[in-house]
Amino acid sequence: MSPVREEAGDAIEHGRERERSTAFARGRLTRGLCLVAVVASALVYLLAYRGAALVAGESPSRALAFLRHWSVRAWRWLGLEVRVDGTSRPAPCVFVANHRGYLDVPVLAGVLGASFVSQADVAGWWIVGAAAKRIGSVFVERDDPRGRVRAARALARRLASDSIIVFPEGKTGGQRLPGPFHPGLFRLLHRLGVPVVPVTIRYGDRRAYWTDDTSLVSHLWTGVLAGRSLRAAVQVAARPTARSPGPSRISASSLERPASVAWPPRSVRPAGPSGRAPRRRAQSRSARPAWGRGSGSPLRARGSDPRRGHTR
């Protein structure tokens, strides 16, 4: 090969290397800006609520309106495309959902506008813990019997006026199907006699799953923000289960059975801090997402059996 061709080849390879380095740097910069936007906006919303609370007093309902508005805004910064099948219920109820990872909180908060039952250590997290307290979340100390009693009483008080979201698995999981449910929750709901609404949340990429002992920032940086946008599908049951459900009934009801998610389902529009319900547009239910048809996809076709892995 002539020296001229060798120099030309080296120049081309050098140019390609520069392009790859530039794209990588831009990707890291974009991720950094998105992460800063999520954290900074959460702090701004929290301070805004605290300012409003100084004037009008503490109100979990007002705090939930702020959280819902922030959550829908955060979807864009996190690269989330959220689609919803079904609507939230205005009457106090318990939304029982499967738990995939950290993203479940802003997704479900934006869709359902309800507070959560959380582990006790969440109350000590920076920003997250402060927000959880303001919206009236119920904190559970699972290893302390007295703590569980206190949490049960707090849950009963919250359900007297507001809905709440619970993850009966008690932890996140990387499997396509939910893990075992904690039966104590359902014994309590049986005594309270509140309606239970199953909710299924699915993502189009396993980057959304949190399965290791990883911090929130690390999970967002190396997983959620590391690739292209994520698609999330939330299905809310059309009607609640009986008022005295058991774990097996909830499992069979919706969380283990693959949902038929219309595509595109109704998109969620942000509700303002005033708490007004978002307007919804009627859309076609005839199409289903292409990313939900494959056997390896989090969304499966109507009639498939998750235990057997094939269509009936």
C-alpha cells in the first residue's frame, strides 16, 4: 500500500475515533443534564409546597397534587413514554401493584395521584423521604411487630379519606412475574373492608428493573439514562376486586395474568398543583404495541399463559 493511502486510512480512522469520542461525551453530558434536572426540579417542587404550606397549612392532598405534577414532568427528563389503560378511582381504595424498580414511584404517582406504603428507611432519604412524609405515605418497620401495628393504624387513617398504593411483594424484582406477596397486608384489608384495585406496570426494557443493591443515582445513571427512551405501560383494573380479597385472588386477578394493553392507550396529561384532574382523549383500542408481542417482551399478547410461556 502506498504511503498516501496509508495516511488517508489513518486520517479516516482518526476521524471516526473522534466522532465516537464526541458522541460518548455528548451522551454523558445529556445524561448529566437530565439527572440534574430530575433532582433540581424535585427540590424546587418540594420547596414550593413548603412555601404553600406556610400560608395554607399542611395538606397531603395538596402535596400529592405537587407530586403528580412533578412526576409527569420528570417522565420527559427520564426518557419515559408512559401509556395508561384504565383510569384511577376517585373513591378511597388500595391500588395493589407489582414492583419493578425506582421508576415505579414517579410513574404510578403521575398516573394514580396517590401516596404509598414504604419501608421505614425511605423516610430518611434526602428529598425522597421529605416528599414521602408530606404526601402522607405510610412507613412500615417489617422487623418490628409494634412498628407493623403502628403502620396498620396509619394505613386505616389514610384510607378514611384518600387512596394509597402498595407493593405487596415488599421489594423489587427482575423477573417478569411478581414474587410472593406478604399476606399480612391482605388480612388488614379484609378487616378494613376497602376496595382493592389491581394495577400492572410493565416496561419495554429491563434497564428499568432494579435488582441489585444499587443507589438511586447509580441506577438512573447506569441504567435508565444510559440508553434510548423507555416505554412503560400501566393497566388499572376496570373495577375493584371484592372488599375482602386474599393474596391468591389478587395474583390471579391481574398482577400475574398478562394484560391486554390497547395501543396506544390513553396518555396521561399533567395535573397542575391545584389538583384538577387531567383531560383525557378517547383513542382507539384496536391496536396493540409491537414491542409487546414477542415472547421475551414485558408485554404479552392477549390470552398468553405466563406459567407456560405460550398462547392458549
